[in-house]
Amino acid sequence: MGETQVSFHKQTSRRRFLTYQTTTIMGFRKWIQQSQAVSNDGLSAASMHGFSPSREIGQRIQLLRKAAGLSQQDLANMLGVSRTAVGFWETGRPNRISRHVPRIAKIFGISEEVFLNGQSSEKTQMSITKDEENIINLYRALSIDDRLQAIKRMEMLYRRQQ
């Protein structure tokens, strides 16, 4: 099983036997979100795996905002909302974000699918070197905060060469 694969089993109240499944990490996260899974100990799978859809979207907003060099107030002004609303979104607290999704995606120049899921199902052709592949794999293994630091460091190195 590759690093991006997750194996898990589920048991429903209707069936006494366990069903084993293997999926991608994103597929597992979607399953957690859709099923509101609970462990044998009564813990939600979301809490066990640190997955919260609103927190993940909040982290994505913060990452995109900072990468674009925008303050919370700047983004709020662009969306016609308060700075507090942006702060709520970034910390994962519910605050009517759904109606703003199309505009947020447009501001950052990404599709709504990429904004909501962090991935796109579109197939793209691109050839990359082995070094680039290694950098991408390392980047994907980082936390959101560490990704932001990596981006800042790369930007600094790029500016130094100019």
C-alpha cells in the first residue's frame, strides 16, 4: 500500500461483519465527512484523525490569503464581509461561508473544487524532473503552516537571484 493509501474497516448496525476498504487519504476524509463515522470507543473518526472540514477549509483560506499577500481585512473588503467573518472561517468556526465559496475561489484563481477539496479531479499532463517530484512529495508531507514557510523560503531564494 502506498503512502497515499488508507485501509480501514467499517461495521454497520445492520451487518455483524466488518467491511474492509482501501482508499486514498482524500477518499477517507470524504467518507469521514459524509458518514460521520464513530469508532468502537465512541470517538468520532473526524476527531481521531484531526479532520474537520471547516477547519481544513479555514486553513486553506489562510494559506491562500497569506500566499497572495492579503490581510484578513483585505480579503474581507474584497468579499464585502467583516474581518471577523474571515477570522471565523480561518479558525474553522461556522459562519456562512458557503455563499462566498465561488467568489473566494475566483479571488485566488482556483476552481471551487480545488478550494473545497484541496484537489482537482481534472487530469493534467505535465512532465517534471525527479528533483521536482521529490520537492512536491516533501511539500505534500508538510503541515499547512510548514507549507507556508516553505513557500516563503522559496520566494525569498527566488528574489535573491533576481
